[in-house]
Amino acid sequence: MWLMGFLGAFVVIGLPALLARRLLGMRAGALRVLVAALVGVTVSGTLIGPQLQQPGRGPALLTLMLGTGLLTAMVCLVALDLAVPRGRVQPLGRLRALRGRFARIRRYSEIVGLLGRHGLGPYLTGRQPTGGTRHEQLARELREALQAGGTTFVKLGQLMSTRRDLLPEPYVAELSRLQDRVPTAPWPQVEAVLRAALGAPAEEVFARFDRTPLAAASVAQVHAAELRDGTRVIVKVRRPGIDRVVERDLDIVQRLARTLEARTRWGRSLGVEELARGFAVALREELDFRVEARNLAVMRRAAGERRDGGVTLPGLHEELSGEDVLVLERIDGIPLGRARPDSPEHGTKLASTLLTCLLDQIMYDGVFHADPHPGNVMLLPDGSPALLDFGSVGRLDGGLRAAMAGLFLAVDRGDPAALRDALLEVTERPEDVDEQRLQRALGQFSGRHLVRGAAPDVRMFTDLFRLVADFRLTVPPEIAAVFRALATLEGTLDRVATGFDILAASRSYASARLIRQLEPETVRDAARDELLALLPVLRRLPRRIDRISGALEEGRLGVNVRLLADPRDRRVIGDLLGRVLLTGLGVFFGVVGVQLLQTGGGPRVTDDLSLYALIGCHLLVLSAAVVLRTIHVLTRPQP
């Protein structure tokens, strides 16, 4: 008996909702189907239920009741999908994430309160304080707020300080002063990280391990150690628990970015959501020391292939390195920020060596150090430089390297037309860009900054980025990393060789690269590579020419063009025809149903219900179901 009751309840309650989901062709969870089923049963029972209790009407109106429940369930599913799109609400997932949400809300309130104390609250909603605020004061308040925000926000400010194409100069100058000032992590916590990463206590793996760190930053701290074979190394240990803190703050940064882009004009103009997404990817890579180990291995291999002995790169002990610990060869020297060259000639040679190294990494290797600030450059006892910290590395594919080579050559010639073509090749251009006006603007830029004798400065990079922003050219992150590295290196070189002309040195490098490309050996290698690539085509070419000429001689030459050969085109046409057909069927069923309802006579199902009227009601229900499916298909987001 209970089985019959269960089957009856399923037919009355569940079947209409399941059929509604099937007819609409939508994915709906069990909760939505249950809600739609209850609404359908309630409406159909209220409208048709009393009629079923009258003698002789049960069998005739049962199908109409089911049809009404089906139509109501379809309406409910479409309404739920429009009001709350699928995937937005997941009750079980929300319950599991409730604890993390409370922690995020607490941290979110701290950040908003911090911004409010520094007078930045109105800018989150798109309003500006009355009376105006000077850029210098606002930049200082922003720096202090980011400094107080912790690791993630300090890193965000440091990244923002490199985007002269997006921020005015007062903000760039102020955010450049951000520094990681954090206390050292307690040794028991560091020891736990080392034991988990190495599989044994540090005293068993190393012959000597200094518990007092050489340096401490927001992401990691560095300890001196010595291997069993006497090799002196440094051990970079990720700060305990920093990954959870960073993930929580990154979620807040991305939510703030979405809010700013939705509510503020300046947020939309800067594309802050995309910037936040790129920042999150870069910071997560910096937290994973395996990424830094791979970067270092690639750069050492590329330097070895170029036989570049001018700049030293530390050796990697890969067998002891992992996600949380990085073991590197220890390099003795003085950080470039505190070092002084022996003579002006030594400073010039040092600057030239660093610039050539970075340009070789950009133009030949495709992997380059993206943050060559003075703290990441070491001056060795023999006077040569060494690069440190490979957590921030840029990558360029072959096409972008060729485009950058064209840009350097255009700068060397000072040709506005070539500079325009090269700039459009390395950026993402809008469809309506005025190329003639862009060329004139680049001509003015060349006249100010690229003439012989002009000294490059921060203003040159600022003017270039402003020009890019004015013409709405989007700089890809890879190219932005190149400009950021060059701008950072320009400040580094000025410390060791005051007045070093980076523009003249870059021109000399471009000329030398062009001369190197024209050397007989280089030309021979390039011709050989091109010939090897074209050889399969050249082998097939005579047969194809003979086949075409024979068909032309016999009058059989023709061109076959297949319409809708692309599956995407066929899918679009099929979807369009399906929607038109569904709409036509819905209208047809509706018109026929209305006509049958207005038609008198015919066989009687009950005393006051004819067969024509019953069929007309069913056709109207079917018409409404087809129209609802069409509405759902038209309003759902396209993949």
C-alpha cells in the first residue's frame, strides 16, 4: 500500500517537474526541481482539483491537471534561473565555507576600516571628498594604508609602482618606497617547515645551519648553512602560514577590484579586475619555490648556451628544494644598493654588463629577470655582478621577441613610422585606432626623448606609457614586464654609474644585434632553418603545379567552396532554425487551441465540457510550454 502511495506521490509531484526540466533542456539541481514540483502541484491542485471531485470529470481533467502542473513547474524553473542563475547558490558549499567567510568578513572589515582611517573610503564607492585632495597627499595615504595592510597589500603596491602606463607619477614615486618590514619567524615554526620539507631535522641534512636568518621578508627568510661536503649554501624558507594569509587577502583584493570596476569610472578605465587577476597569479607563483627553482634552472641553461660569463647566477641544489624550501649556492658579495664601484670606468662597465645581460635574456632567451632592483644584484669581490631572487621572472615567446627586436631597431633609427608599426605589434590595438595621429604623436615623442644626446629618464617611460594609454593600446602583461624590468634597471644602473646613457647603450646593443644577424654564419644558419621548414612544401610543389596545369588544359579546373564548412557556423544556423521552429510551433498550437475553445458543438466529455474545448486547453498548455522553452534558450548565457 505504501508503495502505491509513493508511486502516486512521485507521479503527481515529481514527474511534472522532471518533465519540465527535460523540456526546457536546462540543468537544475534537486532543490530547484523540488521547489518547482511543489509550486506546480499547488497551482494545479488549486485550479483543477475542485473540478476533479465532481462526478464524471476525473478521467477527462486528469491530463489537464498534469499539464497545468507541468506548465507551472516550467514557469517556476525559468523564473528561478533568471532570478538566481545556476551556480550562484550552492547551499551545501555555502555551509562548508561559512567558517572561512566569517574570517574573510573580519579581515575585510579591517581593510575597509584601514582605508577609511587614511581618507580613502569615498574612493571605493566612486565619490570624491569635497574640496579635492592633492595627488601627493592621496599617494602618501595610499602608501601608508598598503604598508599597514600586510604582505599581500605591500606586494600589490610594489606592483602598482611599476605601472607608469596606469598611474600618475606622484603615485609611482610614493609606492616605490614600500618595503617589507616584518619580524623574523620564531625558530620552532621555521624548524617545523624545514622538517616537513626535508624529511629530517635541519641538523641531520646540513653540517651546519645558522638559526639566525641573514634576512627576513614578508614571504620568506634566508638562513646560512653548509652541506655535508663543505659546500656553503643559503636556505630560503617560506614563512609559516603565509599561504593562508595571502589566499585570504587575495580574495579580498579581487572582490575589491570587482567592486571598483563596477562602481567607479577610474576603476573601469584602469581595468583593475584584470590587474588584480594578474597580480594574484604572480603572487601565487612567488609563494611556490618550485617555480623559482625552474626559473633559475632555465636561466642558467640559457646563459650557458650563450656562454655568458659576465653575470653570475647562483647554483641550485634541486634535490633539497621544494615548494616551501629553496637551497642555493651562497654567493659572497655586497648588495649593489650598498656597494660602490672602484672607479667611474668600473661603474660604466658594470652598468653595461647588467644591461647587456638583461637584453640578452629578453631578446635571445625569452626568460628574463623581471625585478633587477639593487637588492637583487650583488657585487662580487672580483667586481662582476651576480643576480639573485628569481621569483619574479618574465617570459616571451618567439613572436613577442621578434616584435621587441623590431621596437628596439625602430628606436635606434628614430623612425616614427617604424616605431608605430613596432608598437602596434607588441600591443593589443583597438579597431578604431588612428594610425596617422599615433605616428605624429610618436614623432613628437622621438623628438623629445630619442634624439642623439637626449638623456633617458623616468619622464621618458612615463610619456611613453601615457601615449599608449591615450590611444587605448593594451599592453600585454609580458610586454609590461619587459618595460617594468627596464625601468627598474634604469634606476639600478644610475646607482653604479651616474649619468649612464641607457638609451645610447640600447642603441648600440640593437646595432650589434643587427650586425650579428648579418654575419655569414648567422645568415647561413637562418637560411638553413628556413629551407628545412620549406623543404616538404617544395617537394609537393611540382606535383601540384603539374596537376593544376593538366586540369586547366583539359578544361576541368574548378573551385569548390563549401558553405557552412565550419562546425561552429553549422551550430549557429541550427540553433537559429531550432528557435524559429519552436516559436512557430508555439504560436501554431496557441492559435489552434484558441479556435478550438471558441468552437461550439462536438462530442461532450461532461455536461459543460466539450471534447473540442478539452483539446484546446491541452494545446494551449503545450503552446505555453514551447514558448517558455524558447524564452529560456534566448535568455540563458551563451557558452
